[in-house]
Amino acid sequence: MFENKNNRTELQNLGEFGLIEHIKNQVKLTQSGSIKGIGDDAAIIDNGEGQTVITTDLLLEGVHFDLSYCPLKHLGYKSVVVNISDVCAMNAIPKQITLGLGISNRFSLEAVEEFFSGVLLACERYGVDLVGGDTTSSKSGMVISITAIGIAPAQDIVYRNGAKENDLICVSGDLGGAYMGLQLLNREKQIFLENPNAQPDLQGFDYILERQLKPEARLDIVQRFKTWYLQPTSMIDISDGLASEILHICHQSDVGCQIYEEKLPIDHLTRELGMELGLDATMAALNGGEDYELLFTIPMSEYEKIKDRAEISVVGHITHKNAGYHFVDRQNNVHPLSAQGWDAFLSK
Amino acid sequence: MFENKNNRTELQNLGEFGLIEHIKNQVKLTQSGSIKGIGDDAAIIDNGEGQTVITTDLLLEGVHFDLSYCPLKHLGYKSVVVNISDVCAMNAIPKQITLGLGISNRFSLEAVEEFFSGVLLACERYGVDLVGGDTTSSKSGMVISITAIGIAPAQDIVYRNGAKENDLICVSGDLGGAYMGLQLLNREKQIFLENPNAQPDLQGFDYILERQLKPEARLDIVQRFKTWYLQPTSMIDISDGLASEILHICHQSDVGCQIYEEKLPIDHLTRELGMELGLDATMAALNGGEDYELLFTIPMSEYEKIKDRAEISVVGHITHKNAGYHFVDRQNNVHPLSAQGWDAFLSK
């Protein structure tokens, strides 16, 4: 490349978050409409009447998905959902998406249509419009770039930096399923590679496979917050695992946290499959990623509003920054919490 | 893939525009804020006070750029400019961008910084903010995805579909330079491959090389339209060559056109280099692409407003649809005008 070889910093040593942090520090916002730039689930632009939420994701074949076990329709659906999830994580309502698609000539029109049928199904499911994009040939793998646009009144937007000491840490749905689903698909792929006549043994784990192949964004939770008159103090969606995400909130809010193993919402199928595969369900919930549930904090005074909601679990509480970041296991042993979430630069 | 092999349509047979048309026909807009979807330079979203313009481009190594002769800083700059150009083509003012970047581990941090320095230089030059994005590792080539966001009062937005019979067809700046620049770089690359000790012979062609390596978006023209009280009836930016772009306007406006060779604005360096390389400058202007000038139509009654502007050339006029699409050469021979602009699926 063009860099000075005597002054070379490897990206692996920096990691994805390190690189983002490095870039963020060089970027200054100059437009009066630019309310929030790099560093949250989405950017915020003021448009006079309300605020526009914008988020972009880049998905690459061989890094983010494997076409040998991800059907194109599911891939299209999931690509939209992960971006809608980012808009939801700002407590905003998704409205439009744009799509950039790079595909090689080995794809037929029918294959592209299969992908688009998933994209459009997700658009319909979440009430968003595909308003534009770009298609191009790719000389290597498939490339998917989606930008999602949402809106919200300025006072409704929830950032990562608003968590306060004593706030309750909550998650929607259950965790670890998407990770277990991926492990199951990996196992079946290996078996298939060793014996192409083997039939995949996926029975009984439909829910877990759906968590991986057809995740949903929790727009329903964002809509319920309004009916519950509940405004979280901070929020993020769980794409990289609970541990990694709560640390984002803590760092940006300048607070500490305590998470309890016994409070983690884990589906019984996730546990069962974990036992079958020899994997710890708690680790999957903490570090697995791709569950696309919402992680948010609320003042303790708001506890009544969520305590009887099956779809919300309180998994811990926010502490003073000096208390650090802790995980309390079932035996009441306290462990330091570290982000072992998926890192695109380390996973190679 | 997953398609039915008995029913396979090759993407090459459809082409990039055919694929976009095919997709467009399956997309319905459902949100009241979605004013304009697929099919123009950018999408339009109503935000109550004004309108938001959104456009996305995907740039792939080996398809859109060649790192062996495109310095990373230039690449960063150009990636931003081509998107800002799309916002300008809607007669809107660009305000923000988001960036998705896929890079392999063979890049160092310093190389990524080089790329970003170009991105940020363009942001500064055009007064836009980088508000968000996504970085990830790529297993194959470099992937750049940029979304640009602009604003304009609803009545200022110019679409591709407003050209009327007898309107004048105008272009800003000059054409064909970017294409000639690419040919020059290609020649020097070949010479270098055959003899790595050869020094590149690029002297005297700085302007042409800049047209290719560091194009500019014509935000200045959009700003001048306001001071001239001029509202084009249709507009598009010239990324794929004049011929391809005027046909987009004609098809969407349901009109014909006549373009005159003698009126094409071609810089003398473009002609000189054309002679040296044995390439026709007129063909470069018509089909070369990547000039990022604005192509627009105005009512004949507005001619006075542009006739003495050196930066605007009238290259033809709009005719009735039944008259067809024509190109008149210097010998007054009339040729049918066809789009030979660059097509990502055909150029492989």
C-alpha cells in the first residue's frame, strides 16, 4: 500500500472498536443539524420538526455470513432487521432503508430475487420502505450495505450515555439462542463436508435456528415503551453479546455495572442445545451476539412499569464507576466483566 | 446457490439498469414520508419542514477502483464526492454522510488513516459531516459504502422526469477528461508492468489526471442556480457518460433529444491526450463517464440566465418523444444516440 513501512500499526492490534475510536477522534461535526455522530447505534440529524435517525451496516460474505448455510431469502431479511434493530435502539421508529448490493455474475436473477424477497418481507413486516440504493457486480464475495432511516421526537431519543447509578439493567426477550443456532449450523456443515449424504439433524431446534437465521428487531418493545410511558435512560441493541454491549453503555455513561447470572433470560432450548454441544449457555448469553434484543437501563422508580412483563428481564444494576464492571455467578462468585463479543478484526 | 437451475436468468443479459428496473417494479412505497424511491439520483423523504435527500453508493476494489494506481487519500476523497454529486443532482445541499468500510488485515492503521484523510478533506471541502458508519474486516477486496444526506425545500428538488419539449439541454464544466485520465493511468500501468524501472510519463496532464483521481461535485453550480433564480426542469449527474444520462432523463420525462457534437464542452488537454492515445474525444465525452458534471434542462425562456456563463454549455434540446434520441456530428450527419455508458455487469 502507500503507507510508510517504518510506521505500521496492525489493525489486529487495534481491533474494530479501537479503529472506530481512533477515527471518531478525528471527526468534527460542523453542521447545526448534526446532533449525534459516530459512537451510538445510529446518527441523529435534526430536521426541524423531529429528529432523523440514520444507521449503516456493511455485511460481507465470508465474514458476516456463509452462503453455504444461510439461504438468500433469510440473508435479505436479516440484513434489513439488523439495521432496523439499530434504529430501535435509539427508541425511534424505522421508516426507510437504502440498499447497496454487490454480487458476482455467478448469481442468477432468480437468486437476486430470492434475496430481495427477504428484504421486502422484512420491509413489510416492519413497515419500512426501500427507497433507493445501488447494485453492482463484485469480483469476490457478495457485499450488502444497508442504511436505515427512522424518526422520533427529539425528547424520545435514547442514547448510550444516559445510564445513572442505581438504574436497573434490563433486556428484552432471551439471550444466547442465535449463537447456539450458529454452532448447530456449523456442526451440520462439518458433518455434511465429511459425508455429503448425511441428513442434517436440526429437528426440535427450530426456535434456535430462527434466532440465527431469521432474527427480529424489537420494534414491538419500542412501541410498548410509549404505551407504558417508559423512557429508558440508555439503550443499545445486543449484536455483539450482552457483556460487550453493557460495557459500551458503562463507558459512555461513565458508570459501573453488576450483572447476575441467575437473572439472565435463557430459553430452555438454548440450554438443551448447549448441553448437547458441550457449550455453556451463560457464556453464549454473555458473549454470543446476534440476538438483536434490546439492552436498556431505567430508573429504579420505574420498576413497577416492567416488573410483570414477561418480555422484559432485569439482569442487574448500574453502579458507581469506581465499583467497576462485575458479573455475579450462581455461586455468588464475583468476576470482572470483559467484552469478549465478536470482533471483526480478531475473528480472522 | 438456492435458485431453481431450470429457471436461470443471467445477470449479464439483464445489465445493471435492467436489474434496477426489475427490482424497482417490485417495490411499493407505503410510508407517507417517502416522496421518491428508486429511480433518481437520490431518494426523497419529507420531514415536515423541508425534504431530506438520501443516496447510497457501493464501491468495490477491482470493479470501481484499482489500488495499484489510485492513492488511498484520493480514493477516500472521490468516494465522498461521487455521493455528494448525487445529492447536488437533486438540486439539494449535502449535509451529512455515513461510511461503511471493509478492509483486509493487509492494511495498516496508517493506510486506513490515509483513506480517511481523503474522506475528511472532502467533508471539509463540501461542508458535510461524517456522522456514522461501520468498519469491518474483508476477506477479499476493499469495500466502500457511502450514504449521503442532503436537504432542500420541497419546491427546489429537481427530478429526472421534468424535461419538456423544446427545453435546452445544458452541462456544467467539460466532459471526457476523467475517461482520458483513466486511459493514461492504464497505459502507464502497462508500461510499469513490462518494465518496473520505467518512470511514468504523466507530465502536462495534471488537469486530466485530477479529473479521474480527484473529481469534484458541482455544489457550486447548485448554489449558483439560487443566485440566478434558475430552477432546472430536470437534472442528473454525469457518472456514466452524457449519452447514458440524457437517455435516463428522456425515458423518465417521456421526451426525445438532439445533441450536437460541436457544442460538447471538451477541454483542449482531453483532445490532445486523445490524439496521443488514439482515442476520440467526442466518444470520451459521450460515453466516458466519471466526469461528475451536472446535466440539466431549462425552459428556452430561461436562456438569458445562462448564455454568458462560461461554466455552462448548451449541448442540445429536448424534442417530442416520437422524434427519438439523436446525435448530430460536425458534418451534420444524424446518428441514433445509444447508451454505451459503463455497465458494472457488462464490463467484466
